[in-house]
Amino acid sequence: MLPELSYQSPDAVALRKRVFPTSKSHPPASDGESLVMEITERAERIRRQIEEFVDVWEIPLLHVRNIMSLPYNLPATLALYNLATDRPDIGFLMQHHDIYWEGPNAKNFLTPYSQVNDMMDHIMCPTLPNAHHVLINPLAAEALRARKGIVGTIVPDGFNFDRDVPVIDEHAFRTKLEVLVGDPRPVGADDLVVAMPARIAINKAIELAIQFVAALNLERTSLESAPDGLGLNRRRFGPTSSIVLLLPQGEDLDDNRPYFERLLSYAEQLGIKLAYGGNMVVPDRRFQHDDPDHYPFYGTYRAVDLVCYPPEHEGFGNQAIETVWARRPLAVLEYPVFKRFVRDHVPHYISLGGTEQLDRLEEFGGLHQLRHDILGGAVQQAIAVLTEHDLERRWTDENFTALRAFCGMDAVATEYIRLYTKIMGDIGP
């Protein structure tokens, strides 16, 4: 991997903070000109390395994911734009999970520099004869066509349903979790763990998961009386057990620290136990099997009993897909892409309503709030699926089969092979 392509490299993070400052200052225009020059210089170095690799290996087509639609690393975007412009003999498939002007995250990409804005408008999601655009949902496809006049192809984000859930020492993992709010005792074997497995970002509306856990905690009697325990692992939930909201990811936390602090205050007010795994959970590709202090992200699904996934805005919603693959019950806010594109392929889920049904809290900076009636119904559904094990098995098995047919790798790979063939045919010999 070329390090300069990473949006998480120190150089990329530092540049991003300068391009998209959080302060309300009005910098001079010359600062924007300097930034564009710096981006251009960095881009040229990146472009040379990519082009050399492409030529050495005689690569006729590049599949580019997200770099051309999110300005997390503008030098990388410009490098690929320049390469695509100057090399019509190379085909480009530009895949976009999110587009920078869409959704709540769009405010993270506001810059006071008109020169940078002009560059972004020019190089992101570009119209080029040797480029074909792929969107992972129909709403993004409509947004791209409306703003750029580009007709893209819709292909759901693919997932390998044949992969095994990594085996972890569940008890050790639970006891090592950092308890941030609530009962300070380590998370134990008889605790009910509800995971919100996405990264901590404002579009994830994690406050709704806090509300869900708080409401579930009010129904402890129903959970304690379950004769065969709770969930797939038959937790022996008792009077001393806790209901825990687990945030296993720490990715991009520093970029979202103010929101995280509001969540902690809110969780404390509602009296829930909130645990964090970001200090020891790593992406599976970086996990070392001889490292006892870290755990693979996909393996963490073994240690949870139910997933609450309430994002306000998502390009696709990978954590909903992962939940189905890991055969865990799913409580989900029906965000627009889920409602329009994914819902019909998940036969069984606990609904937290739609985004149009959300209220706002006056406290904590205007966090979202679930309607009381919707929350109550969701909690009763959760209790049913956690206590009725035949129901849970039917839900998870049927979800797995249906969703795999929609976005499993076999189905998605077939569509990409078709697109690769088309692009190669369009650019000619």
C-alpha cells in the first residue's frame, strides 16, 4: 500500500485540519492559494508513484474506492484525477460510498478557502471519458446525477458472508473493556451486551442507542425471568447483572471528541453502563494472532447479544450487514438508505422508526430523540427475540440467507466483472 493514499496518515490528518478548520476565522485568500499549491505538489509525488506501479505491472484499469468522493485526502484525489485525465488508455472505476456534499457529515467539509472549494468541485466525482462511477445506493446515484449530470451504476457494498467470525476469548474481552459511565465493575459473563459497532461520529446518532439501552434497563424483570437465559449464549441475567452499551470502535474518535463528550454526559444522566473497546479493538487486517492485548473487530460480535444500529445517515450501513452475518438480532433506525434499498433484504429486525419520526432534545446540543411509543415497541420486540430462542434462530438464519443473496460477494463480484469488461471495451485497445 502507498502510505500517502491513506486518509489516516499524520500528513493527511494535519492537512485536513488546515483545509477544514473548525474555527470561524476568515483567513486571507493567500492562505487558500498556498494550500492549493501544497496539495498540488503532494499530488504530483503521489501520481508519479501510482503511474510507475501501473506501468510496471501493465494495469489497464484502476478501481478507486471513496478517494474521488470524500475530501479526506485531497492530494490523493488530485493525483488520481490528473492520472485519469492524462492517461485515457487507463480505465477508472470510481466507487463512492458517500459523497462529500451529502448528509450530516457535509458540514465537516466546509472550507473558508474558495480556491479549495473550486478544486473540490473540479476533481471530485469528475466527468471523464475513461471513468465510470458506481454508487452503493440509489439516493447517492440521484444526488450525483442532480449535481454533476453523471449517470452512475448502483451496486450494493459487498460482504463476504463465507468468512468465519473470528474466535476470541469472550470472557477476557469483556473484562478488559473500559467502563466509561455507570457501574464500574468489569463487564461479566452474565451481563447483557448491546453493541453499537460503528465508529463514533455524529451521523451515527449513538444517543439513540443510549436511549434504547436505558429503556431496556427498565424491563429488567422480564429479562431476569427468562427460563432459558438470554440470547444465543443463554446469558443467566440476574439481579446483579448489567445491561451494557458497548462502543467497540475508536476509529476517528479524535475528529469527533466534542460529540463523544456529549454522549458520555447523556449516558450518565440516563444511568446506563457504557463500555468502550476502541483502545484494544483493531481492524481484522491489522490483528496479530500473538497479540493478547488486542482483538479483531469482527471477533467482537461473539461477545455481544444484540446490536443497536441507529445512524441518521449512511451510504449503505456495513454494521447492519455485519450483524446479519454474525447472526445477531438487529435493532435499527430506518435511515433513508436502509428504508429505500436494504430493508427488503432483511426480513426480521427491531425497528426504531424512521428519521422523519425523530425528535430533538433541548439539552446536550440538540441530540436526537426517539419517540416514546416507538421506543416502547422496540424494547418489547427486543425482549421477545432475546428470550424466545427459536424465534431468534429463525430471525438470524432467514436474515443471513436473504441478505447474502443481495450483497454477498458472489452477486456483487459478478456485477463488477461486467463493469470492468464494459470499461475496458469503452477505452479500446
